[in-house]
Amino acid sequence: TDLYAVFGNPIAQSKSPDIHTAFAQSTGEKLVYEKRLAEVGEFVPAAKAFFADGGRGLNITAPFKLDAFSMAQELSERAENAGAVNTLLIKDGKFYGDNTDGFGLVYDITENLGWSLAGKKLLILGAGGAVRGILQPILEANPSSVVVANRTASKADELAKLFSRYGNIKGCGFTDLENSPFDMIINGTSASLTGELPPLPENIIDKNTFAYDLTYGAKPTVFMNWSAENKAVNIADGLGMLVCQAAESFYLWRGVRPETQSVINKIRQSLT
Ligand code: ATR
């Protein structure tokens, strides 16, 4: 049976084995998907050993996405732009690195949630690795404009420069945000994990604003609560992105696109 795995540290919390096992069941693909703990600094030898033993593909989660990027001998354009690799496979005898995070986000937003990005005025909060990982696919969905706002404005400016060839994008600090509501706000700050929200002007959101948090949990995130307090009605967390980035990895490995909504529902029920 073909073997796949996810590497991370920590790894116990990973839902990838449940997700890929559900995909394998629904598509009839025969595979086994495991989670593997690697010590920090030992990802590359562990991943090489995995492939040398016949492993067919890997997902990579924190803190190894940059190590996976450096291990890849060939990169997809979106992985190159993300500066990070979450999916590895062997292609033409070489380690091939891809990044399915941004595709997963766009797929979840447009296909599962049914929200449109084309022609929309987007605000993205944060300018770290998570945001860098989504910008190419987001811009390729043809929003009319993307503003990246970050606590450290210079990092948002750098990302805007890096991605300007893909569309209309600019960077700024939170206090520079315009005086009018956005069509969609995507939260990519890691602050929301610790229950904090950056200081945001309230006039950037209204009842028509779509709000998406890249993180997820059993309860609504602080960003989701803030969005609801500001009258937004279309609000989602990043569980769908998690399942959809996995689906894209599965497609890269198996050539089959699994259905995602039922898996999102199933994983949602298991969140505690
Ligand atoms: P990730 O992989 O989750 O993107 P990261 O690369 O460390 O992690 O990026 C973290 C992001 O969250 C950054 O945009 C960071 O802002 P700075 O670039 O100014 O550091 C943002 N962030 C983290 N803590 C924050 C806080 N308390 N308030 C506002 N933004 C915060």
C-alpha cells in the first residue's frame, strides 16, 4: 500500500491523517497516511529516509515548511512565491515541492462557501508566512484590489512589492487603513491564536463584508466575534482551508480530486 505522512513538531494535534483517510475512502484510493514527529533540525534527513523507504508523498507543517522548501530540487511557482513547501513528492526522480495552502483557501472561499473574489476589494491582516503563502492564488482569483495591513507596515510593503506582478496589491499599517468598508477581510495574523486582535478601525467592516479567518477552532475565533459584533453575517474560519489544501495535495499525489464539504463537516464535529 502506498505510504504518505505529515511531518511536524508538535504533530499529535494534526488532523491530516483523518482528512486523507476520509479522502482515500471516498475516492477508493488505497493508501496509508501517518503522522511523524521530527526533531527540529532533523527534518531533511527524516524526510529523505521516508522517501528512501518507499514513501510516496509528504505534507509538512510547522516548523518545517522552510526546511521542505530547501530540500525541494524543483518547486512549483506558487511554492516559490510562498517561500514555503507543504507538499513533497518525487517527480522525475527529484524532490518536487509545492504549496497548496493558497489554492485551498481560494477553493474553500469560492467553491464551498460560494463567496466570490473576482472584482472584490480585499483586506488581508498580517504579513507573515501564512499570508505570503496565500497571495499568489488570491491575486490570481482577480480581486479588484488587495490591501495587506500589518503591525509592522514595512513587512506588508515588502509582500506587496513581491506580489505586484500578480495584481493590484499594496501594503500598509493598521492605522493607514482607509475610511470605508472592504468587501472581504481575511485574517492572517497569528495574534488571533492567542486571543488578541490588532487595533482595527471599525469602519473597515459592515454588514456586507465577508470575513474569513485562516485559523480555526471549536469556538469562533476573536476575529470572527469581532466581525459579528460589527454586523458581518458571512463569517468563516479556516477549517475549510485546511481540508481543501489537503485535497489539493491528494490531487497532486493521486490525480483524483476528493469531495471536501463532507470532510469539513466531519472534522468540525470532532473539534474540542
Ligand atoms: P505565521 O506563519 O502564522 O504567518 P509569522 O510568520 O510569525 O507566523 O507571522 C505572524 C503575523 O502575525 C505577522 O503579520 C505579525 O505581525 P508583525 O509582522 O508585525 O510581527 C502578526 N502578529 C503577531 N502577533 C501580533 C499582535 N499581537 N498584534 C498584531 N499582529 C501580530
